[in-house]
Amino acid sequence: MRDLPVEAPQELWPDHATTILAGAALVWAWKTAGLPGWPSFIRWFTPGAKQQQLGMFDEETRNVWLSTDLRGDELLRTIGHETEHARQYHRREGFSEGYAIAAGERFLGKWSQRTTDLHAAAEASGISRGPTQRLPFPGPDDDAPADHLAHLRVLEKRAAAARSAYSFDRGSA
Ligand SMILES: [Zn+2]
């Protein structure tokens, strides 16, 4: 059996925006990889001398383990990477690190494209995308302009707009 990491105590988990992004990205990665059902949980481990890896897929529980150091692009790459290991396991293709590295890179590109598409759809529907909000990513990612959670805000705005348009159209019926 695989040597799984020790789960980090909750106070060492990443900030809220990062955990939300990780969950949304993992569910979408799972779906786009053609895997059935849903992934199980994301579990966080702190990087250390024995934990050189950024992530790990546990085929027994379908948990995806992620390093608490991951942020931004590197977080998305790792989620794509571990989801490819899940796909390899599901298809009984055997373990390929090369494919997983390539899949991580592809997933990052797909996620960025999806965010761009959702912005375009929101603009085409006449809903302002509003000011770009910075994510509270500390450290080296601080200068990155990427807004990986933009799609969630766009979806929220679309849902809110759909509701108000409906009540306006229907009057007080
Ligand atoms: Zn790997």
C-alpha cells in the first residue's frame, strides 16, 4: 500500500479562496477527464523532508492529497496531474508520470480558457463583469494578475441577474 502523507491540522490549511478554488477545479478536472461520479475529498499535507511531492492520488479512497504550499497556477497544475493519475488508475492504463505532467499543463490551459469563455459569455449577456478582485494569495504569486476564481463570481452574477429579470418580467404575480 502507498505511503500516504499525514493530514495537516486545519489551522495550516490554505486560505478560504484557495480551498474553494481547489474544490471547484478538482470537480471540473474529474468531469473533463471522463471519470465517473465525484472525487472524494481534498486532504492537505504540509510539505516537509519526507514530503517532496506536491500532490498524491489515493486510489482506495479517491482522495486527492495536496500540499498546503500550493497556490495559483501550481495548484491547478497539480490538480490536473493527480486527476490524470486517477484516470490512469480507472482505465487500468498503468502509472505514467510523463502523461500526468502533460495533463497538469493541459488542465491549467483549459481552466484559463474556461474562465475567459465565462467572462465573454457574461459580457455578451450584458452583465458587467465588475472590477477584477485580487485573491489573497501571499508570497511569490502576489504579482500575478490571474483571477482563477473569476468564473465563480461570473456564475453568481448570472444567477442573480436571472432571478431579478424574472421577477421584473412577471411583475408581482
Ligand atoms: Zn505524478
